[in-house]
Amino acid sequence: MNARRTCANMLTPEVLGSALPVGRFVLGLRRLLNEEPTLQHQMLRGEIARWSRARSGHVYLTLRDDDASMDAVMWSSRAPTTDFEEGAEVVIIGSVDLYPARGQLQLQVTSIHAVDNIGELEAERRKLVAALKAEGVLDRPRKALPAIPRHVAIVIGAGSAAEADVLRLTEDRWPGLRRTVIGVLVQGDKAAEEIARGLRVAAGLADPARALAHGVSPVDVIIVGRGGGSTEDLWAFNLERVARSIVSMPVPVVSAVGHESDVLVSDLVADVRASTPSDAAERVVPVRLDLEQHHDDLVLRLEAAAARRLGEVRQHHRLLRHRLAGAPVAGLARARGEVSDLRSRLDATVDARLNVAARRLSEHGHALQRAAARHVGSERAKLAGLEAALRTTDPRNVLERGYGMLQQPGGGVVGSVKDLAVGDGLLVHLVDGTVKTAVEDVHRT
């Protein structure tokens, strides 16, 4: 009960709106199965467990082996004319499909052969595919189709319904488009040779010089193919000669062989694979009317965009003209305002710098006064010291203690008896006067 209530609470309108319908889910799953290459056109071997043919001609069968079984269907266009017995061992070529009504997986069989009748042809096809893959042919870059072809070469069964379909569709889609039909045999012993010949002719028309000689545009795309048929009818397109010819073409090649379920070697090596000749015509030739309508739409959009842009340019021009008319008065007023602002800023700057200079000058004056005072004090101290030293060395201080100083009349101070001789005149300086005398005798110690 709680789980049911929780689930009910979760089913909001938003959640219900995002829920995917079963039909859409099944169809999406079917599309994924049909687009998966490994599930398409597989060769399977098994035993027939059930075989029944409906009034419509469709055949319903079950294929099994010791490990599994799977239901299959062969549409009337593919079904063999004779029935197989239950228990018969067969090899089929088929693709996985999903029957939407019952959500049931089944095989869509395109060909069926008794084991005794299978072998050489398929072995040759597989050998050719392996060789082409080893050479890198299957992995080479493919040429892109022209957006608008000028000349289409169509290599196809002469006078066939496929030829008529291609010509009708291309004319309907692009009336007057240059097309060259190269009719060839598309089945039988000489089919491969004929198809290769047709491709060579198309390649020749792709040469600009040869095309000019014929007075036509060069071929820029080739369609090669045929309508549906049995596996044996289509086998020419599995042969190496045809595959090599397709690879050697100078312009893009579209392979359009059989029905949608057929995949042949020509499909593997071509630049583009079309499911049918009609599909090839639709891929190669665009609808001229659609392009013309698209062109007209682009012209209208371009004209509208140009008109919008022109209107924007005119509006911008009017705005510039209005601004230009008022530019002298506005410019002069703006210039005056800027000059006034610059004058105010200059005055403020000068005053600020003068204040800074005056403050620095005052600081320097005070510093000079302090330095001068310190220097005068220092010099005074030095002078006082010198004065004290001079007083200490003043001879009068010695004379005051009762000593005298001898001086020759010429001014020289007598410091030793060696400087005197008997009879020399002397001046004797005392503290309170000077006495003149002469040397009467000299005694040397």
C-alpha cells in the first residue's frame, strides 16, 4: 500500500508528460535494430522447424539449431516458388526486425538456399570483401555528392523499369537536367563486363576535355544499379570487376541495386549507397523548386536585413549630425571648464608646494642655528683649552717663582752654557724687570 501511494505521489503532470508511449519506444527500438550493421544482411545456417505459406504469398518459418530458434518471414517478392520441408538444413540471408504490433523480434529473409546448393558464389563474395578490406578500399575517404549536379551519368539496365523510374524522378525534381543513360546488361554471364564498360564510358564523359568535345558539361556524379531480383540476379554487383571499376571512378558513384534490404559489394565500395534506383535519384538530384523557394526566401531575408542595416546607419548618421551641430558650443564650454579646473588644480599645487618649501626652509634654518651654536660652543671649548695650555707654558709663571730667563742681546734665549762665552752681554728677565749684565766666567759641568 505504501509503495502504491509513493508511486501515485510521484506521478505529477510533469512526470506523466515525460513518460514515453510504448509505441514510440518500440518504433525507436526497431529503428536502432535496422541501423545496426551487425544485425543486417547476415548469413545464418540452421534447420527449418516450421514452414507455412500464406494466401498473400508470404512465407513464415522458424529457423533453429541446437542452441536457439528464431521466427522469420519472407515476403512474397522474395519467397521461393517451391516449399522447403521441415527439418531441411538451409542457409539464409536476413536482417533482424521488430514486429511492432506484438513487440516481437523476427528475421526478414531475403534469400534461402538448401545447404547442398550454397557454397562457391558466397565464398567468392566473402573472399573479395576480405581482400578489399585488407587493401583499405572499404575504409578509404568517400567522395561527396555535388550539391547541384550539372551532368548525371546513369549506368543501368537498358529499357528497364528502374531506368524509367530514375529518368522520371530526376526530370520531376530538376527539369532539363543533363542526364546520360548508359544502358547495360545487369544480369547473366556478361553482366559484370557490361557494367564495367558502362562505368568506363561514364568516366570518359567526366573528363572535361572529352565532355567539351561533345559539347556537354562534364559528368560530376554516376548512378549505377538495377531493380530488385533474386540473389543470383543481382550477383554481377558482387563481382570484383564491377567493384574495381567503381573504386576507379574520378567522380562520386552511387550504388543503387535491388531493394532496400540488399547490400552487395558494389554498395560497400561506392561513395554513396542508395537503397533503390529511385532513392539514388532523390539523393543525387535536389528539387529545383525547393531550392528556388529557398533562394527567394534568402533574397527576402537579405533585403530585409539590408533595409534594417540601412535604417540603423541613417539613424546613426542623424545622431552624429545633431551632435556635430552642437559640438562647437559644447566643446568651448567643456574647454572652459577644463581650463578652470586646470587653473584651480595649478593654484592648489603651487600653494601646496610653497607651503612644503617654506616648511622645509624653516626646518633647515632651525637646523643651521642649532649646528652653528654647536660649532661655536665647540670652538670656544677648544679656545679655552688652548688658553689654559698657553697659561701653563707662560714663562712669567716660572719667573714668579724666583727664576730668571737669560736672553742674548740679539733676542735669542740662552738655554745652555754652550751658547755663552766670557764677555757676552746678557739680558736677565725677572718677574718685575730686566737686568743687563755680562759673562765673566763659564763653568761647564
